[in-house]
Amino acid sequence: MDWFKTIRAYWPAIVATVVSFFTMAVLAPLRDSSLTVDMFDMLRLVPLAGMGFALLYGCWVTYRLVQAARGDGRLCPRCGGPLGVEKYGPYSPHRTCLACGMHANERHYL
């Protein structure tokens, strides 16, 4: 699996981490003002929630990529990456590859 597919698999965790750091930078000046202290107290857990999501999602993707490297679980017929959860559409059940983003029909799961 190449680097671009790995980065594509981790992109939600990367975006959540960047947004969390940006939110921390925006919230830092709010605690100094007496007018915005209450808003700071409410919003200070937002970056923590974003970092928690990034950690959990990153661990899940790492687990799925290790499974794909070992050959366990459902694999994409195009790139060999791990497939996500099964989705039911109007035509047939399918899964989306975490690495390449392509949809695989239930007949083509490996």
C-alpha cells in the first residue's frame, strides 16, 4: 500500500487533529477577558473531544490496516486495502475501501 492511500485512510483523524489545534489557538485568548470566561469554560472541552476522536479513529484505522496486511477481514478487490462497514443502497449492499475510496459490491469481497 502506498503513502497516498495510507494518508487517505487517516484523513479524518488528521483533519480532527488540525481543527482541534486551531480551536485551542482560538480559545486561548478567551480566558483572559472577564466577558468571555463563561464561553471559554463551555468550549474548552471541544479540542479534547476532537483529539479523542482522532485518537480512536487513528487506532481503528491502524487496526484495520494491520488486518489487511495480514490478509484478515474483508479486502478491496482493487487495491487490497481494508473495506469499511457494509452499506445498503438501492441496488445492493456494498462496502467502501478505506484506502482507495472505491465501492466494492458484495459479490467482489475477498
